[in-house]
Amino acid sequence: MTVRVLALLALLAALAACARREPAATASAKPAAPLPDDLPSDLSAKTFATAEALAKEGAALFTQNCATCHMADGGGVPYLQPSIKGSAGISNPDPQLFLSLILRGSAVLDEGAKAYENDMAPQDHLSDTEIAAVATYVRQRFAAQPITKPVTPADVAIARARPGLPP
Amino acid sequence: MPKLPVLLASLLFATSARAVLPIPDADNGGLILPPGFHALVVADKLKPLRGMTVAPNGDIYVKTREAGIYGLRDTDGDGRADLVKEFGSGGGTGIALRGEWLYHSTDDHVFRYKLTPGELVPAGPPERIVRDLPNRHQHSAKVFAFGADGQLYVGTGSPSNAYGGKKDRALGATGEDPTEFLKTYGGYWRYDPGKLEQTQADGYHFSTGHRHSTTIALNPVSQQLFIAIHGRDQLSTVAPQFYNDDDNAENPAEVFHVLTDGANFGWPFTYYDPRRHLRLLNPEFGGDGKKLAEPGKFPEPLIAFPAHMSPMQLAFYTGTQFPAKYLNGAFLAFQGSWNRAPKPQKGYQVVFIPFNAQNMPTGDYETFADNFAGKKVIASPGDATHRPHGVAVGPDGSLYISDFQAGRVWRIIYTDQ
């Protein structure tokens, strides 16, 4: 890795740290406004009693990291990015396949399994808790039958440790 | 038997030079057009449509994204296609007529069919002119045009956003050296249109440094090729510390250029800001929303269109049916954006590009056909009723438009009324 790349990474890390603030009392506020000020703060220290609570944090993460491609309503863009409404990947009670996709993007899919023109970028810049939050939100909102069981940071850690798709 | 409106039309306009024009639809097929222009729906609810071309006898050929080619013929003169035949397979985008040959491209190959005079559908199988072009799904459409030299100029897009490595399109994407990549992607290549089974290695690498161009056409007067290029996406995803939602919605320009031998259009290092008229460094390559590209290194765009509108087919207007100002100007279909969210989407229209006495664009353009989306505020492409993709000029100077969303084909006519 070159010095320039290292410096850039350090800069990004510093900026990311700046963006992370203590959670404001937003629980009853309107859905989070766009970036950068309203990005959810670092979730790793927080625990969530219910899937609803976790999903609330996930909504803003969805807007910032997923909606740009899958659109705010999850409807996708014809031929470029799929609709995720009722998608098999997220409707499966076992979240491992979905988590692999979030972490590594469409690079985990076999060439033959790719049905869309665009690539899904890996979202591994998100922490385990952030991914748990966004996955919980997406499963609640877009699964064929809303899945209320939260995805946990431990689930994400398993997916992160595994190189490819679940067996 | 001719339909009643046709009889009426021929009675009413029997002595008029415009008697050959069909009766337009009362609602202009849902389009909003300049005064004096009208539209009719030639065909509807076909598969999602891409590039289009019209033969001297008025037969229309239009590509589908995933399936064959439609041949559309109006046999009774009412302007509506009553013969709709699909032939071939493989989907794709590019299509053009040259003499007795109908050329078309899938995302991998360029083919041609021999047409039989009077027959809508070619009798035999296609010949393969160029085979096995690089295709990694993203930006895979292979558009083409014939140059002044009669040669075939075929585009090969870059399967990438801004060559940001594994994190391309994600937070913190970091540019990699594109030298090798650009030897096979992101340019136009020239081929012999009469030679079979050529590969990219047989072609002449004509231009480089573009992300994806799905727009190429020959100016009928100057005989120069003009192209448009789709600008990069997701500035605010990749580098939110430098770009907010508004910066992302309005950057970068969809650019319009003349295609010259050896041209380099500056991707992936740079992008063009259409509001400030400046070329900047991409954040993947050290940009911060302010750092300018090295001056003079890459050509200034002839037109900087608003971001993300998605320029598809370009057609020079060579007819005399429309008012004189349109002659030798060009129509360009914008399929419409997705990456302006959370701001409303833009595009979903066909624009007219005036060319000056030197046969160059003036830098301006005007909306010609609008309301394809069927609504004023478009949140997502899926909400649009139609998305214009193909444009082609017919033998009588009518303009035809194809629809990527709901498979409609319109014909635009001018009646001065």
C-alpha cells in the first residue's frame, strides 16, 4: 500500500470518527434527514431491546448506504439494480446469505447468478452493529413476510469471518 | 379496407402536400410537444425497447433489451403498425441500416442481416461481424455508427463507476491504475463492416477514457461523429465528506463531444461539473470537490447536460417535414436518471440540439418531447410510465421514439396546426 493510500485511509477514518456523535434523542423525531449530519452515531456500544429499536437505527443507514441503488422504496431500477421488496435473499429466516451479500457485494455471487447490469458494492465499511441494524430494518420492511427477529452483531461477525457464501 | 380517419384525412388534405401524414392521437400519445407538432402511437406494449432505425420504405426496426428485434410495418397508411414481427435473439442496444444490411449489436457481438427488398423480416441467419467483445455486465451496451469512411465505430463501456477498486461505488473507494483496463474497455474501436468474425484485437482503438457512451451518430453535413458519455455516479456515497446530496444530484455532467482519433475523455481521473463548467478530479483519484484537473489535458465538452439524465440514442434530423431550424440539428433521448435521489429524478425527455453554421453544437439544447414519465416529480425510474431510449428519423421526416419502460413507439409529425 502506498503512503498516499495510507494517508487517505487515515483521513477517511478521522472523518468517519468526526461524523460519529452521541445519539441525540431522535427516537420520536421524524425519519433521519440525509447525510452527513444525521448519520447514526457509532452503534457498537449500544444494545437494543427489540427489533423495532434496532431497525430505527437501521433506517438512516438504509438511506445512506442502500437507497441510492435500490431506491428509497426498495423498488430498484429496471435492469440495473433489483427490487428488494420480498426478495428471497432477505425473506430467508437465516440471515447469513443476506449478510454475506451486504459485506461483500455482488462479488460473492457466481457469474451466472448475476442478473443485473450493475455491481453491488461491498458494504464492509459498516460495523457489525450497523450491519445488524440495517439488515434488521430491511428484513422488517421488505421481506415477503416481515421478519421481526433481529439480526445481531454476532450474526454479522460470523458472516465477516467466513470468506464466501454460507454453505 | 382503409379506416374511416384515413378516408377523412385523404378527403380533407387531398390537395395538400401533407396529405401523406397520418392523423395524430388526440392526446399525442401522452407527450408534450412544441406548437405545431403532434404524435401518434405506432405500436404499444412491446418488450422494453432500445435503439431504433427506419428503412427508406418506412419499415421500423427496433431492438429489445433481452430478446429479438421488432420489425414494424404500417400496411394501410394510418401510421399505426399493423404488422409486428419479432426476429432474432440476444437482446442488446445498437441498430443501423446500411444499404441492404441491417446491423445490430448484443452486449457481446455485432451482427448483420441481409434484408430482402419488400420483406419486413430477413430470410436468413445473421452474419457475425465482431465477436466476443469484453462484457462484465456493467455498462455492457455496444452502440455503433458508420463513420464518413464507411467503417464501423463500436463503443465498449467501462464495467466500473470510477475505477475505485473493490470498493468502487462504496464509501472510501480508492482509484487504481487503469492503464491495462483501458486497453480493452472505455473507448471506441473501429472495425471493417464487411469482414466477419473480427475480435477487438482486429479493431483499431480509436478513442479512450470514457465510462460509458451509448450515443454515437454521424453529422450528415460535416461527416464528423458525435458522442455523449454517461458521467459517474454516487459522489456522495463514495466521499460524503466532500459531496452532499445536492452535489451528487447535480454532478457530474452528461457530456457531448466530437469523436476524434486518439481522443481521451478523462475517465476515470476526472469529471465535469455542469454548473461551474469546470473539470475536477474524481475523489477516487485525490479529488475533494474543488481540485481541478490539469488544464487542457482533456477536451472541454461541447455540451454539459445535467447530471445522471442518461443520454441514449442520437439522431441527426435530415428531413424537411419539420421547420427549417431542425435541419441538420440532432435529437437525443434521455432515458432518465436514478442517481439524483433523494432529489427528484431528471431526464425522461427527448431534447433538440441545434448545430451552427460550422456544424457544431451551439452548447444549448431545448426540450423537444416531454412527459414520458407521465408525472412532474419522479422519485424513482420505476415510477415513470415511459422512458425514451431510441430516436430515428423516417423517410418522410417524421421522428420516431422508442420506450425502454413500456414498449411504446411514437411517431412525431409536424402539421403547423
